[in-house]
Amino acid sequence: MEKKAFRKRMITPKHLSIAVCLLIIFGLFYLNDVPWFIYVAVVAIACVAFQPYRIDSKYLTQGNFVAIPVEAIDKVFVKESGSVVVYYSKPYKDEEYTNTVHPVDTEGFVAALQQVNEEMTILRENS
């Protein structure tokens, strides 16, 4: 399977909190007369959170430091709001972990996941 990329919705609670934190940090930098290259470094690091989701045959990589093996995904819960909750387990651990993603094309995102891992369960909020 070729690598697929899915755009994120940018107005989510996580991205809103990142924007507020950046405004606070830039305000503190301005008050303390921090050099301009520090601003550039902070923006470059923050841009990682806005990278699109990528799915290939091994990993669902969220773009903001979370990599989930697609084979470890047990089920996917699609909410009416368009967000997708991914339930997965880690090797040698009995716990179930969750990660919420906000793709623009929810159905295409779920179809690409199902193409790689046909055994996962897909749940929908309205059913």
C-alpha cells in the first residue's frame, strides 16, 4: 500500500490550546526582549502539530509525535462530530489505549485504516 496523507481539521480543542500557549509564550518573549531567532525556533517546533496524518502499511503516524502500529488497532469509533477515536493495544501490555484524531475526510481515513488492518472493528456513534 502506498503512503496516504489525510489533512487535519485545524479547529480542535488541542490546536486551540496550542495557539493560546503560543500567544502566551510570544508575549513573555516580547516582554523579556528575546532575540528573533527564538521566535522562529518556537514556530518551527509548533508546526509539527499541524502536519497531516499519514498511513502506510506499518504505522498510523499522527504528525504530532504519536505513532501507532496499524496492526495493533483493535477498533475505531467514528463520532458524529467527525473525530475518530482509535483504540489500540501495545505488545506485552494488557491495557487498551486510545487516541483521538480529527481528519477532514473521516470516511477515507477509516477506509485506509481498514485496508491495512481488515480485522479491526468499526463503531459509529449514531448506530
